[in-house]
Amino acid sequence: MQNIQHYIAQNKDRFINELFELLKIPSISADSAFSQDVINTAEMVKKSLKEAGCDIVEICETDGYPIVYGEKTIDENLPTVLVYGHYDVQPPDPMDLWNSPPFEPVIKETSRHPDGAIFARGACDDKGQFYMHVKAVEFMIKTDQLPCNVKFMIEGEEEVGSKSLSAFVAGNQAKLANDIILISDTGMIANDVPSITTGLRGLSYVEVEMTGPNRDLHSGLYGGAVANPINVLSKMIASLHDENNHITIPGFYDKVEELTAEERGEMAKAPFSLEDYQMALDIESVYGEKGYTTNERNSIRPTLDVNGIWGGYIGEGAKTVIASKAYAKISMRLVPHQDWQEITRLFTEHFENIAPKGVKVKVTPHHGGQGYVTPIDTIGYRAASRAYETTFGKKPIPQRSGGSIPIVSLFEKELGSKTILMGFGLDSDAIHSPNEHFGIWNYLKGIETIPHFYHFFTEMSS
Ligand code: BES
Ligand code: MN
Ligand code: MN
């Protein structure tokens, strides 16, 4: 029986070259100028699933971008793993901060990746990570070692809220039936500190528009006498946190899950250096909610952040003006039991409430989703843990992440199955930022670890 390490050693260059081809297409779902590229990427994903040995491969059309579906059934009586991933990527801008073009992948060494890392938009989020599954399944099929059935569902709208996927999942429950969902779209602590993501935060994303006078005004003639939307919006946004950095929206914390001292004690055991954290970001100090550690602030606590704010004159030089309008995009990361639609409503009511007379406020919800926490006393988690133990030589640490994959909670609701988040990226891989990259070591380690999961999961299920 051929082993996975041997297969990787023989096929490593091909695995990297194939990923390069995928990374060269700018599948930016947020920008309609790239719609043909997104569609072409779906075709390439379909082809890769076919070549890996799937019996059924389909492009499933939706109201938005297509979902690529693949399947290899070996025996109806065996368990089925459903792999989810996304082939769309974030926009690359700001372009001038990239050291090499975002859609021309190159390998460069970094301090965390001495074996080299692939630099390209989507290298880690999520093309490199879902492609590990395509290659791991290729290995199992080609060497006759696939121990159970597998289904793939790779979408093209994750970075813009997975709108079409929600309807697809709700309408295809039988087709997507599975025993466990497997996703590599998160990270781990470090290459020598493997971890499995056991939680994701929910999300509510809104845009606010504030209107003052019906036109831009001379700031000398009118300044001081009418509400300046930018001043007012800034003041309102500032008031959303109190002096302890608690969020002031009434009802915001009502349903927040409070962890026990024991659970917080467990969390605190994960290796973490505040000094390294600050140094990596060039900050003198961290900042956040009073009473919580950095790792708690960015995973088990809800947050509110302005993602963008604009209005008035921002061109060269100075222009004396009071703008008629001001805008902001605001995201709230949510934790278990907070309902994103309820939070969106609470935000809207509060924001409208605190607006002074003299301005009009309009809140437009963008998208959102529920958080997710996966138990660790399940076959799925134990199988993943043993797979990591086999390939890393260490037991992985369960760790809750601050990021969001809103569709995961919907999978549980519609398909009734749990998700295992086997992410192989590092926080320093710069996902969504310029110079995104994915370690070659991580890419190959993922391909090596995944087949062990199939093996243990099938064994433990019988
Ligand atoms: N893969 C990320 C989410 C992620 C990254 C979770 C790292 C945990 C660790 C995903 O592609 C993403 O960017 N999600 C968005 C939300 C989405 C609705 C746009 C996010 O978290 O901002
Ligand atoms: Mn992702
Ligand atoms: Mn992303």
C-alpha cells in the first residue's frame, strides 16, 4: 500500500503547479468586472474534481455564481464526508502594497515559512486550502484507499455572504446528505502548535448613511449653525463603546454566552506571547474590552468595528465645506446565542434613537450569519485530533476563532450535521491583506493529514 508521504514526495511539484494555475485567475466575487473570471474558475475546479477521480461532477447554476459539486460514492452503507470550500477571493487592493502581483503566484521564504510560501490572493483563503482536499482525495482514489464516500461543494460567493448557497443547501438536502462536513478555511496556532478550530463568530454587517442639510454648505457661512453629518456620525460611533470598551447598544449582551472560569482557564493554556503579538503588528499595547485577555477579546467576545467611513472633501489641499452626507460601514462579530438578525435590529433602533434632531439616519443591513461552536466529544473531532496527532506528532489544541463562515451554522440547521474545521493557515498569512500567502509546508501537511481523518472517521463510525 502506497503511503501519503511517498505520494506527496512524488507529486509535490505538480500539486504546487496546479494550485498556481488556480491562483492565476482573479475570481473576485465582490467586483462584477471579474465575473467571467469567477465563472472560469468554477470550470477549472470542476475539471480538477474530475481528474481527482470523482464520478459525478457538476456545475450547479444559481442566481449568482455557480456551485461546483463533486461526488465519489464507493458504498451507500459507508459514511459520507462533505467537503466545503470557496473558490472566490477578496479584492486585492490596495494594489501598491503588494510586493508581487496578486494573481501571479510566486514562492518566497518568510520567517514563519522557511520552506517557502506561495504569495497570491486566495493562496490561503481559500484556494490553497480547499485544493488540499482535492489532492488528498485524488491520493485516496488513485491508490484505492478511499475508505468512505465523499462529496464536494465548492462555492463562489463566500466572500460576499454565500447568498446563493443558502438556497442551494435548503433545496438539496438529499443530494448533500452526509455524516460530517469538513472545511479547511481557518487557521492554526503555529506549525509546531497544531490546533483545530472549534468555534467561529457570527456577523452582522450594516451600512449607515447620515444626511444633514440638503446640499454641501460653506463651512464659514453655515458652520456652527447646522448639524455637520460627519461630526455627528463620528460622535455617534464613538458613543457605541463606553470607557471600558463595552458596547452600549441596549440588549446587545443579553444573550451572550458566558464561559465558566474553567473554560477560560483551558483557553488560557494555549501558547500565546503578547510581546510577539504586539511586535508583529508594530503596536505598543493591545486595546479592547476590560476584563478579558487578547485571545478572549478576539474569539469569545462580541465586537463592533467601523470598517470604513467617508464623506466630505478628501482631495488634495483644503476645501471649507460642510458635507450634506456622511457614511460608515460597521461590522459586529457575534458569539453563540446572539441572533444576527436581532442584533441588526437592535443596532438600527439604537442608532436611530441616538441621532440628534437635524440629521436623518438610514441603516442598511448587508449580510450576516450565526456563530458556531463545535463540541469536542464527537467522532468527528476525535478523528480529526488523531489525524493531526499522526502527522504532527502532537495532539492538537481546540481553539475558537474570531473569524466567520456564516454558512456553517446553516449547514447544521439544514443538513443536520456537524462541521470539523481543519484549517492549516497561520494568522500571519495575511488573508484579505496585501501579500497573502500560504506555506508550502502547510499546504503539503494538509494534504498529508486529510486522508488520516477519513481513515479514523470511517473506523470510528463503524
Ligand atoms: N476564511 C474566512 C474566515 C476565517 C478566516 C475564519 C480565518 C477563521 C479564521 C472567510 O473567507 C471570511 O473571510 N469570512 C468573512 C465573512 C464573510 C461573510 C465575508 C469574515 O470573517 O470576515
Ligand atoms: Mn475563506
Ligand atoms: Mn475570506
